[in-house]
Amino acid sequence: MKLNLGPTDRMYPMPCPLVVGGTMEAADALAVAWIGTAGGTPPSIGMALRKTRRTLELIRENGDFTVNIGPTSRAAEIDLCGIVSGHNVDKWELTGLTLEPSRSVSAPIIAQFPYNLECRVTNEVELGEYVFVIGEVIESHAEESILSQDGKTVDVGLLDPLMYIPGSREYRGIGPKLADAYSIGKQFLPPKE
Amino acid sequence: MKLNLGPTDRMYPMPCPLVVGGTMEAADALAVAWIGTAGGTPPSIGMALRKTRRTLELIRENGDFTVNIGPTSRAAEIDLCGIVSGHNVDKWELTGLTLEPSRSVSAPIIAQFPYNLECRVTNEVELGEYVFVIGEVIESHAEESILSQDGKTVDVGLLDPLMYIPGSREYRGIGPKLADAYSIGKQFLPPKE
């Protein structure tokens, strides 16, 4: 039997990258689970940010941001960047994470995180206490060590991305591969003659 | 060493629910991995849909949609709904999935999927060949069998949600719990005196 649970913001599961705004001189990082791909042509990322966030101020000042996907081994650093505010503390000093310049945007990328997207803001949508920010992904970086043998595709098992689970407020990693997409569903199609 | 991989729409990982548009009489379902929470006040979901999709037509006709999170055991049904078009085939007949009326919107929910969100469209953002659709989540449903002991929170282990991995184009499930959020990061804070 299904129970009604009322309005909710809980999706399962959620990615949990660090979003960086600012410059090499003054940057802030925020753990953002309310984020996902927003389009393919041009490739775009969208994310919900609370209006009070220091990272949002920096994104608006420079018109760009980076998305940095960390491995599960960095759960503590990512968590810290969701707990405290860049208005009050220096997250870089606390966590020991360091920055590298991006190629095409002001916002730097996180050196220790193996997958990084450079994004230029294209749209903002006001939604109550949040702003939904959409950015075009104009460059991406990956550590050689997390690439598949083709050298062009991220091996998600090597990336080992952190996920956030709302409700129970916990972090998890990904499980093993279950099936090929664009393939396993074909069993429902009538046989070709 | 980091390599530049160019513009990309690949985030890791992605959820992979079925989004339903239409009515009990005429509905279509689409597997949507480009989806996530878009705000908290009001609770909102955002998703990128290719403009040619039948499901988008139905969402625009009625102004609402549902998000239906399926377990990994339904990977084949979800995959089928991303492979074929509702313009040409009846996905309900092919997969055997059935519909139940929603409480507050025209779009029905999928009976066999244990977590369902009812959404009313609030915003659309045009992004090239895609439309980013934002909807307010006005009701949610969960099977009693996937709830935690408090009866109010989804137990994500029991839900066992399917994820999509771009690039390698595969489906995965979630791994075990690694850490408590809003907690593990506190190790970086100075001790309170």
C-alpha cells in the first residue's frame, strides 16, 4: 500500500560534488546535492543554491563556477563544505584542499578531485529562497588515472563518486554495474523478422 | 596529471526515474537521468527534456508530471522507456507497467514503482534542443514496505534506486552507507573549549 508523504524535496540518489565560485585569490566551495545535467546542446549543468550562500555571491561576481566530483574517500572534506559558511571560515585552510586555475573560467578547480567541469552561467531562475543556476559546461578535466582504456571516458568505478541520500542524511558510493543501458530494455520489443 | 576532455554533459552519478506525463487515459513515460531537486521552498524538481519527446507534449498539455523512482529490478522496464518513443509504441503494453491516479495532478503514477512525486510545472527554460522543466512537488507517495521504522522516511536501501552512468552507458545501484552527513566533516573544526 502507498502512503501519502506530502510535498518533498527528496530525490534518490543525489550526486554530491563541490561547487567552487570565485578566483584563485578568493574562492569558496559548497557541497551541492541539488545538481544535475540541464541540457545537451549546449552541455549544461543546473543547480539549486540558497540565496544566502557565499558561493552564490562569488558565482554572480564572476559569472562562472566549477563542479568538482570527489571520490568517497573525500566525504569528510565535502561534508565540511556543506556544514560551515565561507562567510565565517576559510574552507581551504580547514580541509587542506588546494586550487588549480581553470582553463576558461575565473573559478578554479580543486586539485585533489579527479573530475572537474568549468561552467559559465547562462540562466538564473528564482525559486523562493533558492536560485536555480544553469551554466554551460565549456571544459572538463579528468585525472588520467580514472580514465577507461580509451583515454576519453571516465571509468566511474575508478572515480568512485560520492552520493548524498536525503532523509537519512548519509553518504554512499555506487554499487557494481547491473546492466547495459540502451540494451537491456530491448527484451520487451517484438522479435524482428 | 589532469587531461582536458572538452565540453561535456556527463555528471556522475545520475538518478534514473521514469517521468510520466498525460492522464489515466493517455500517458507516456520517459527515462530521465538529467533530473534533480531544483529548490526547497517550494520543493521543486527540475529536468532536461529533448523538445521532440512525446512526454514533453503531454506535460505541456496538462501542466503537470510525476516522477517515479524504480528499483534496480526494474532496469529493463526503465531502459525500454528511454529506447522507444511514445509517438510509435505503447510503453505500457510492452512493459506491463500499470498506472494509478495521482492525488492532485492529471499525470498518473506508476503502480509498480515504490516512490512517486506529483509535480506541477512552474517554469520552463529553453536550452538549445532541450527544455529544462521545473515543477513544484505538491505530493509524494511511498510504499509502506520501503519506509524506515519511523514510517515517514524512505529507507534508501529498501528503495534500491536505479542509477544511470553516462559515458559507459550502464546502470548501477547504490553501495552501502559510508558516513553520516552534517557530521563526518566536523573533524576539521577546531575543538570547542
